[in-house]
Amino acid sequence: MATLLHIDSSLNGDNSVSRAVGATFRAAWEQQHPDGTVVYRDLATDPIPHLDSLTFGAGSLAEGDRTPEQQEAWARREKLIEEFETADAVLLGAPMYNWAIPSTLKAWLDHVILVGRTAGGGTVEGKPVTVIASRGGSYKPGTPNEGHDYIEPYLAWVLGDQLKTDLHCIVPELTLARTVPAMKDLIGLSDSSRDQAHEAARNRAKTLATQLSA
């Protein structure tokens, strides 16, 4: 049975585009894997503690040399890493907040990136990871914000180049067009981008189902 690790990080609840597109992916995934498992983490409602010196230091110690506090801290990190390692595919909701990913998602990454294990062609190499990288504006070439997208390039470097996963990004943009009066002329483009993102999510989930069953 296939396992999907699904992580949301948007603060916007039912109004979140990254959550909505992620839900489309998950629905298509579950249709293809009716007997599968979904491990779900909502980092907005149940955030992971940021990596601290206690947890970080525990990683360089043998199990028998860790204090009870270090053992507890390491157990939490180990669980997050194992969820990543054992999933057949990973779905990440990564909305743009202040030109970068949410700090809660960065905290998750800090826990699961471990040199000598997951990083550098380790235990997650080749694992399909789909990122829903939503943003309120547009950062395409030729737009005023060109060059100021720090989500796709960052995640491509970390997840693609360093962890060597099979990374695929879906980018619904202009998500603020219906709520920001100055963007009202972009509503049509926003709706089109959203619809294309939902379709891309469905297709990506179906493609992965075919690849994993091959």
C-alpha cells in the first residue's frame, strides 16, 4: 500500500489556495490508492518546535550518551525523519509569506534535513515531492517582482539539489486578486492560474500513481 506524507503550512484555513490545490492532489491520490495511507501534518494548527541546541546536539551523540531530555528531543526529530523516509510520495503546501516559506515549514525542513542520512544522496534520494507554491502576486519573468521569488529557488536547491528528491512545483499565483482592490484587473488571470494549478495537481497525483505501481 502506498503512503503519502501531506504537509500544510498555510494560515488561511478554508481560504487558502495552497490547501485547496493540495486537497485536489490528495483526493486524486486517494482515488488511485484507496487502500493507501496518508500521514497528515498541519503545521499551522500543530507547529513543530524550531530546531534547538538540545535537539541538534543529540544528533552527534550515541543513543546511550544522551540525557533523558536529549532522548525525548531526538525521538521527535527521528519521527519526522522516518515519516519522510517511509513515504512513497510527499506533498508540501508552501505559500509565500513575506517572500519566503512559512517559518513552520522551515522548522520541518530543519528537522528532516540531516547530513549523512537524508542529505547528499541519502535515504530520500529520488522520492517524489510535490510542492504547492502559492503566492499573492506574480514573479514570472517580465513582472515587477521578477527575481524576488525565494520559494521555488530555495526549495529546488534544498529538496532537489541537496536531498536529491524528484521535485515538482505547482504554482498558483495572483491569489490576492479578489481581495486586493488594486489587483481587480488581474482576477481573470488569478482564476486561470488557480484552475491550472488544480488540474496540474490532479495530473501529478495520477502520474505518480502510475509510476509507483509500475
